[in-house]
Amino acid sequence: MLARVETQARLTLPFLLSAFLAILAIVPLQIPGFAVVSPMLVLGSIYYWAIYRPQVLPLIAVFGVGLFEDILTGAPLGVSSFAYLVSFAVVAGQRRFFIGKNFAVVWWGFALVAGAVEGLRWLLISGFAGAVIDPTPGLFAYGSTVAVYPVLTLLFLLTQRILPQPAEYA
Amino acid sequence: MRIAAPLRTLAQRSAFAFLLVGALGVMVVGKARPESFEQARIVVTDLVAPILGAISQPVATASRLAADARSMMDLRAENDRLRRENERLKQWQAAARSLDVENRQLRGLLNYQPSNARRYRTARVIGDKGGAFLHSVLINEGAAAGVGRGQAAITGDGLIGRVASVGDRSARVLLITDINSRIPVVIEATRVRGVLAGDNSAQPRLTFTSANALLAPGQRIVTSGHGDVFPPGLPVGLVATVGEDGVRVAPFASADRMEYLQLVDYGREGVVGDAPATPAAPNTTASAGR
């Protein structure tokens, strides 16, 4: 019984980690210009779990993390939920392609997804504002998002190690 | 495109569609009635504020140490610069003293009642701009400390934004660079009025100035106090460019490295008012400056 509870608790780790990354993303670093290039940490998490363990991040959790991030960043509510749901579904659909490939391929995939998400975010927020927002900061943020993904991957790898195997909870 | 394994079953596929429509719905409702999710936002932000406060403290300390180390390097040059600045400021101080006396005498002649009972509150920035297209920050004080919607947020250099939403122990400050920010301002010397409208760039635009207003780079912009929310005369920035695509203002205050900011309680509600969802402000807000 206790083991079951513990298994379930460990299964929530990817969700908790994603939520924690949403908080971490807005911690003020007091570095001039950093806010402009602040990377989309949560997207890294969504992408990783969509490929390696889509079962541990249910769609409702993807939706919830998106809402949570929008609240914290003051973004129009629903923008991140929408972007993350679509990315999660698309990446999970192609996961067989990525599994077993070397890291460069996975990274390249992430670069594609991050570009699409940053573009979608720009489109939606511009739509909300009713004006065309200057997309340049988005390009910087995109660059830093892609650059930080390898570091995030280490964190996810460590987390994945303490996740229960599918046989344990199936 | 192949349907993902986790989306294989019909139930999961419909869950996906349901959530996607849900996200769109939230967006549409949030656009049409921004106040509908205000309470949820406030509750969540209040819950996360202590965590953010705890994380941001050591980060701020570390970056302060780094800044200290850097300033140690060019101590001599910095000292020189400060000495020169001090001399200049002393001249200004003398000028200000004599102007103050003159001002008081003239006010006495006019029987003028100043209405500028202001209170300042200092708050720590615990949440930075979240992403490339968003220009607002979270602070660690809320209604419990007397922070109210619409209060001006300033740094040592000048106006940085205004309080957009208030929780119990956290609040969100909309920066003047945000696309949703509109601040009534006036050009200090010529008294030409206008509205400072953010557009997510580093230099907001000055709009709604009269057509024949004389605008030139270098003119100082301060808050006008129109709308009765902001105290008049808070420094905002300098006119940077005057051109075909409008007038741009370079703000004095920068959101980079903003560790603390001050909230100016002018004791007025003005046109902003309190959103119905905002928790009742304690009497501290009301008692100031009425």
C-alpha cells in the first residue's frame, strides 16, 4: 500500500518539475537584458517527457502547467496551455522517430518545436494586444531556449531515473 | 501525421480536443472579460509569492556580490565620477533651496493648498518579466501592506510602472514599456500634455500630443497627474526621437537589475478604481492624503 502511494508520488515528479521550472523562469537574475532572453524552461520539460515518458505527463497536467505559467508571467491566460498541448501532441506523435537517436537529433527537434511555440506565442499575444508586437525579443528568447536545453536534459535524465518503471504502475 | 501512442484511444483523443478547446475558451473569455480570471490569478500568485521570495533572495545576494566585486575593480574611476557628480549635485541643491523658498513665498501669496500627501512603500521584485513579449513584474507586497491598484511604481531613477493587480501579499506591476500601459504625462518645460503608450519596445511612444506642440529630443517628461491616480511630477524620461513614426521616450528607469521598487500611494483612487475582485484594501490606503 505504502509502496503504491510512493509510486504514485514519484509519478507526479515530471509535473511538479515542470511547475517548478515555471517558477524558476521568472526569478529575477539581476542581469541586464536577461529578461529579454529568458528561456522557455517549461517547454523543455514538455518536450522531454513527450518523447521519453508521455504517460507520466497527462494532457490535463500539460494544460495545467500552461495555465500556471501564464498566471505567473502575467500572460493572457490559455496561451501557454494551447501552445504546450499542441507541442506535446505533435512530439508524442513522433516520439518513435526520436527514441534511440543521438542527442543532436533530439536537440534539433527541440529547436523546431521551440521555434514554432515562440512564433505561436508571438502571434497569440499580438492578437491579444490588437497590434503587431516587435518579434525581435522573441528571437533572442528562442536562441536562449535552444541553448539551455542540454542543461535541462541532464535534470530530466536524473528525474527519469527515480521514476517508477511502467511495469510498476501499469 | 501519426497519432501518438498516448493519444491512441478515443477517450484520450477527445480529452485532447476538449482541453485544446478549453485553452481557446479561456483565451477568448480572458480577452472579452479580463476580470473573470482575476481572482484565480491573485490566489495563485499569492500562493507562489513566498516561494519566489525565498528563491529570489539568494540570487539577488549573489548578483549583488558579483556587482560589488566588479565595482571594486574600478573603484578609483568610480570615486572620481562620484566626486564630480557630487559637485554638480551641490550646485543643484543650492538652486533647489532657493527655488523652494521662492516657491513657498509664491504659494503663500496665492493661498495655494498643496495636495501632495504621498506615502511610499518599498517592495522587493520577486518575479521578473516572464518571456519576450511580457512586461510586468511581481513584487512581494500586497493589499496587506497597503498596496493598491493604480499606484505608481518608481525606482530611484523614475517611473517604472503601475500596480495592475493586487493580492494579499503580492502584486503585479505593469511596466511602462508594456503594450497595455498608458500613462498621462506632460512635457516638463512646455507643459504639453500627452499619453505615454508602451508598445513592448524599450522606448514607449508619446501619443495624443496636440498637433502643433513643439517636441524636441532631450525634453523631460514627467507624470501629469491627470486621472488623479499618479502624483504629478514623477520623472518619466526624456524625449529620445521625434520622427515620422511618432515620438519616442527613453525612460529614466530601467527594469534591468531592478531589485527593489517604491510604490507611491497618492491616497486617491482616480479613474482606475478597485476591481470588484480585488480584496478589500485595509484602511491604510484610504487614510493617506485625503
